[in-house]
Amino acid sequence: MARFDMSSAECGALGAVASGAVYLQLGLMYSIGRSVPVDRVTAHKWFNLAAREGVADAARMRRELSLEMTSDEIADAQRAARQHLATAH
């Protein structure tokens, strides 16, 4: 799998190369706090978008992360993913 090193989350590269692999890397960044504060809701959002693009690892990571989240946090993440889809296209 390709690796994308991003110096800041949601940088301009997203508009040009929005793909499952990029979404997966953003999910990882937020889930472990790599260059950004840990944010489970945002991580879940990016894993959800990556899974939608067919990244199997993202679906597994989203499932594992959801075990640590409240139902309200999961709902917030799902809302954020839907909003991203609505505004990104």
C-alpha cells in the first residue's frame, strides 16, 4: 500500500488526490495523534470515507475505533462523513 506523509491534516492535497488511501492516512493521523491531536470522531470519519472507497483495513480500523466511542460520537462522525461527501463533490 502506498504511504502518504502529510505535514498537516486536510491539507490542499485532498482536493487533488482524494482517495481511499489518503482517507486511510488521515484516519490514522487522527486516531494516533500523528501531527494532530487525537480525535476519535474525525478519525472515524476518515476511516468511514476510506472504507467507502473499498479500503478493507479502514473498515476494520473504524470498527475497532468504534468500540472506544459513544453512540453520540459515532453519530457525529457519520454526520461529518456525509457532510464531507456533500461538499467535496
